[in-house]
Amino acid sequence: MDLLDLGWDKKQIMQVIDLGAAVKKNPEKYCKALEGKTLAMLFQKTSTRTRVSFEAGMTQLGGHAIYLDWRSTNFTLGSLADEVKCLERYCDIIMARVFKHADIKAIADASEKPVINGLCDLWHPCQILGDLLSIKEKKGKIEGLKLAYVGDGNNVCNSLIVAGSKVGMRVSVATPAAYKPFKEAVAVGESLGKYGWNENPAEAVQGADVVYTDTWVSMGSEAEEKQRLAVFPPYRVNEQLMQEAKRDAIFMHCLPAHRGKEVSDAVLDGKQSVVFDQAEYRMHIQKAVMLNLLGNG
């Protein structure tokens, strides 16, 4: 199975968010919920938050996590499907962080065990589930809020459009015209009447409850760095841009941040920033995702 992308509906998303809130509030209740279960964590891409939040989360649920660097396994030698079929004999659930969506899809197709998309070039569903939990914890609700995303129309932006629209947020996106989000994500947002695009960041951010940005040069786009750094400076989130949002708006970033590029120090370190709570909530939502997929939620 493949996690979220275009598949989960509002009810499924909100169930996991509510479970994440419950796990955060009362972790002792769930400390043995996945006792005897094993999570395989497969990484093509480097990671801080995804790895640690899943590994610590599985430990805190009473289970065990195995870290697998793609380069030090035989995933680099054998058939992807063959390696997955062996992996699932040892583990109860698989999380993979990959470059191409085709790889996470192939892993899910080959596995009879639950597969979690820890990130690919098109989607970052676990990040956005954690973000939605963060928004609910900070703002008291999700539905009816306006989220403004400014910067590159990347995997984070794509998943924000899909999941945010499904749970009733208005998602306003500002990107350069050549860096718009994925058309399938846009189609979902437009079909629900919750998505809007603007080339002007100030107009996109106007009246927003949440302002969100991400790196201008994602992993896998390093060859475009010079070109991107010439295009994106007008999309930097700084104090002036934050003034276009509501006075009680929060600022979010999935991290790692490139200070002085997509976000100023004043905003990242400012009172409206919730980025480190947001990072913490990744662990609570990973717990909820694993509990949900293993039938213990």
C-alpha cells in the first residue's frame, strides 16, 4: 500500500490527526501498543527529522526500528521487488524515503505489508500530516483556515495542496510561473474549490492564518541551484511579507532551513514561528500513522 499521496479522504486524514493528538497528550497509554513489531526504514535520501521521528516513535510504542541506508544494502544490486519481498518477511511495516515516486510505488506494489511514503520527488505526506496536527494544536482548528505557501512548488507544496484542501483549508500558493506545483495536486485542490495560485507572494499571503515555505533547492535539484537562486529571492518570507498575513498567523517550515534565502532569521526565530514544535509533532504523527496502519489505533 502507498500512504496518502492522492488516496486518503478527509475522514482518514482527520482520524490520524486526532490519534496523533491523543498520542501526544497521553504517550503512556500507547507505550506498548506495537510491542514485538519491527519497522524497516529504507533511505535513498539523507534525513534528520524523518529518521529520528520514526525511530524514536517506534521505540516509544514498544517496537523496534531498523535503519537501512540504500547504498549499503543490496537494493543497489538486486531487483527492487525481490529485495522488498525479502524485507517484508522480516518486518511488519516499511517506511521508505526515496528520490523518485516510481520507487515508492514499486515498493508498495511488491509488499504485502504496509508501506509508508517517507518522501519522494512528488509527495511528502507524513510531513503534511504532522503539519496539520501542528496547525490544529496551535490554532484550535483546521477547517476554514487559510494557508499560504510561498516558494518552490515542490513535494511539500503538492501534499499541502492535497491534504489541506481535503480537510477544508484554503491553500494559497505563490511560486514563480516556471515552478508551479504538480498538476495532479492542483487538480485536487481546484476540484474542491480550495486552491489558488498567484505569482505575487504578498497577494497570496494576504489574510493568511498560516504562512509556510521550504527550501528553493530540494535534494535532487542541486544542478539547478544557480538558476533557482537567481529566480526565487522575491519569494523570501521576511517580516514585511508576514505583515500581509493575519496578526496571529503562524510561520511554518519543514526544515532544514536555509537562513537568509527562503526565510529571514527574524521570521524563523520570531514569535510567530512554530518550526521546532512542528518538527516535534512529526514524531507524534508518525506514531499515529504506524498505529493506524498496523490496526492498533
